Amino acid sequence: MVLLLKAWFYEVVKIFNRWRTYIGFVTITILVPIIMYLTHRFGFDVQDQALRSLGDSVVLVGTLVNGFLVSYYLMNVMWVHFPFFIVLVSGDIMAGEGAAGTFRILLTRPISRFQVVTAKFLATFFYTFLIVFFLGVISIGSGMLIVGGGDLLVFDKGILILSQNETLLRFLLAYCLAVVVQMVVASLSFLFSSATSNGIGPIIGTYAVLVVSYILSVIQIDALDVIRPYLFTTYFDVFFAPFASPIPWGEIARKSAVLVAYVVVFYSVSLWIFSRKDITS
Amino acid sequence: MMVIQTNSLGKRFGDRWAVKDLNLSVEKGQIFGFLGPNGAGKSTTIRMLLRLIRPSTGTFMLLGKSLRDAGQHIYSRVGALVEKPDFYLYMTALKNLKMLGALSGGVDDRRIEEVLDIVHLRDRADENVRNYSHGMRQRLGIAQALLHRPELVILDEPTSGLDPEGIHEIRELIVALAREHEMTILLSSHLLHEIEQVCTHMAIIDNGTLVVQGAVDDLLRKTDFYVTEVSVDNPERAYNHLQTEDWIKDVSLEKDLIKVHLPADKRPALAEFLVRNHFKVFSIIPRTSLEDYYLTLLKTRHG
């Protein structure tokens, strides 16, 4: 256990010693406040769309747009765009060592392959957790500072107005669920990374699977209903569930369980592959 | 004590056996040279011993224990440098060593400084390995192998890329590790004179199979194809004479020096033959080098 913790610690050190790790953090730090500023300066088209959909039934005083609303919409990047920051690290964490030949100095220590894979997997989880919550903090923080706070108005089978305090709690839950979603992406690229010694392959492979799975999940063709339950992207919308009223705890639990099962399967297959792999590089 | 013992160890890649039925024995305190041409199976054998490659057949014991009995912990008593010295280039040498020390069961800072001193890298320990030359990385590779004071050190081409002074230092270090620190060294090298100078024992592997193993002195002394260098007054005529004799295995003429391949016990007969044929014999010197031995052995095997 002590060795596993040491291995995990040094895997985190390795991750944060590489410049590619900071691409996501830097992009979020620059891009999100810019989006917030532009929204504040030029408005948000969704406000007009929402007002049009309400028609004459509701009279709203003031503006719908605040930092929470923009943060809420920004969470859509979790589907396809944000995973890029995840696979940049998780896709390279195993394959990168194979390509660099460093497994030769790592695996000749009194450490088992189970410990190496698990330490790397936990370090991947740590990075995923950090970057998802970093997006959350920057998004909500810069949103409140630049656009302003207030109630969050979301459209979910009608209008739902959430107070600022409740919104923060629901965002917290949403970002926790987003970590689970991103861990599915991370563990898939981790699996590809375990099977190869090329850092680019797992990134492309994961994205190919993600995009195809996403298209099959959202495309409105009835015939695809047969395969949808088996696609992990079908469950990716779980991070929007906390913004419903009442919170669908059953749905959240079911979808989270399926996503965690995917994570466990991808980790187990990675372990199986790597335990049998000959290190010839 | 037997430090390395392989029992019918083999590795197959597809249809090709990289190593087949290998029975290697290395005893405590030996500096054991592991020789063979490129692709002979040296690296595959070393990688199997270090768990980098899974054997297809056979078993092995390290420091008297099988991997099944001792588990991964046995590797806290083994240090290794396998082929190229690859490190985490984006980290400093010190950070690399600290990490590897921690994963070896814990190594204090003083020991890290000690090994950095041994390989003369202490002054540059805070530099990223990316900025290191090949020779410096090679020395750092040796440092990481010695970090946790192992009882068995496996070095694969440890002097590759070093300057002559560095090569000399590493050879002296290897001898000192065995003599002063009672470490057992398995040294794989292409440099035959390196093995000859440094090793007490050796094994030659060819096409994945063991050709010969034993003490270097014994192997060279007992060989059937001993080389004797002969200097006489008329080398060309002597060379022509010797060529016709069937009790001589092989003879060549290099710059007035005749090299005769014959068993050691036939050397008096050679002297007698030359005198009988009225040659003035200036010298008859036994000169079987490991290089002669190795090349002739492989030539004999390959027909």
C-alpha cells in the first residue's frame, strides 16, 4: 500500500512536470473569462430564444443572463470538446513510458505491474478531478465576477428557477457527475494507452470512439434504440440531471452506476493487457 | 550461492525462438560476461530475468529464490541497466533518482549523493536529463542501478557511448563493486576485450542457445583452437610449410607474424617442426584472446 501511494505520488509529479498537462488549465483560464466578458458585453442569444419560447405567458423583469446561466451552458463542452484535455494526459500516461523506454527503469524496481497500472490510473483520476473542478471554479467564479450572480433559470420541461445558494450546490453535484463522465473518457484512452507505445494513437482512438458513440447516441433514428443502452455516451447527460426539479436521484444513480461500470471494465482490461505485455522497447 | 539460475528458459516471438532451453548459472561474487552476436538473445534473457518479458518456457531463480516464492520484493536486491539509459527527460537527474529510490523501497539523500559522486554527476544533478549527453545518461543509468545497494547488478552494454576515460572508470567500478562490495555482476557486452579484462566468468549465447559457459581463464586455456603467434626468420616459407600439415587446424600470416591455431599440447611439436625445418625461431607466444576464441567458436558453429 505504501509503495502504491509512493508510485501514485510520483505519477502525479510526472504528470505535472509535463507541459501538455497545462494546456487544459491555460486554455480554461484564458477562454472562459473571455466568453464571460463577451457575454457581458454583447449579450447572450439564449436569452432571446428563451423569451421567444415563453411567449406572453410569463413576464420577466430584468435579465435572464448571469454567470450561472453561462456556466450552465458551458457545461455542454463536456460532451466532445473538454475530453481533449483529458486524453492529452490519459492517452499518454502508459504509452508515453513505452515510447520513451522508461518502463525499463520503472518495472525493474520491486513494484508489481498491478501497482504501476493502478498508480497511473489513480493519477489520471486525480488529474481529471482537478481539471473538471478547475473548469467549474473558473466558470462560476469568472461568471459571477464578470457577468454577475443571481438566480439560475433553466428550461427543463418548463421553467425552473433556482436560487443562488441552491444553484451552487447543484453545480457542485453536476461537476462531481462530470468527473465520472470524464473518467469514462480517461479510462478508455488509458486502455488504448496500455495497449500501445505510441502517445498519439490513444488520443485519436479515444476520439474516434467518442465521436461515433456520441453521434449514435443523439441521432434520432429509432433503429438505433437497440444499441443506445450499450453506448457510454448515452449516459453522459447525467451531469445536467441536478438542474431538474425534483432532482432525479434514481436516474442519477442508475446512469452513474453504468458509467462507473464502464470505468471499472476499461481499467480491468488495461490491467489485463499490461500485465501480459512484453516490454521490448 | 547461486545468484542467477535459469532452468530451460525460453522465449518465442511468433514462430521464432529468441531464447531456447537456456540453462545459465551465475554464482555469488562473479563478474559474469554475457556474450553473443546481435540478435543472439542476450537482451531477451536479461529482460526475462527482470520481468520485462514473460518467458514462454522454463523458470529462473534470482539470489536463490524463485519469483513465485520471493515475489516482486526480490528486485529490491537487484539493480539493472537495460540497453539505452532512458529517463524522464523533463525531470532533473536528482528527481529521477529520488523517484527510483522511493520505488526501490526507500533510499536516503546521502546515498543518492554517493551514487552521483561515483558517476561524477553530482555537480549537474539539478539539470534536466534532457540536457544530458549520451555519456552522462549512461553514467546516470549506472547510478540508478546502484542506488539501492543491490546484491546483483545486471548491466547491458554499460560503457556504450562513453569516452575512453569513462569506459576505464566504469570498468574499474565494476571490478570494485564485485571485490569491495561483494556484488555479483552480470555484464552483457559486445566488447570482447572488455569482458576479457573485467569478467571472471562468461557465457556465450548464439541463436538463442547457450554455446559455452565457465571461468574465462579455463575456457581460454582448454580451448582446442588455441592461437600461437610465431616469429621466424623466413615467415612466408614457414607459413607455406605449416599449411601442408594436417595436425595444424589453421594458419595465417599477418605482417611477418604467423598465427597458428592448434591445441595447447601441440605447441612443443610446433617448435620441433620449425627447428627441424631449419627455421630460426625468434619467439613462440600463446596468444589466444577472447576475440580469437569467440570468433573461432562462432565460425565453427556456423560452419
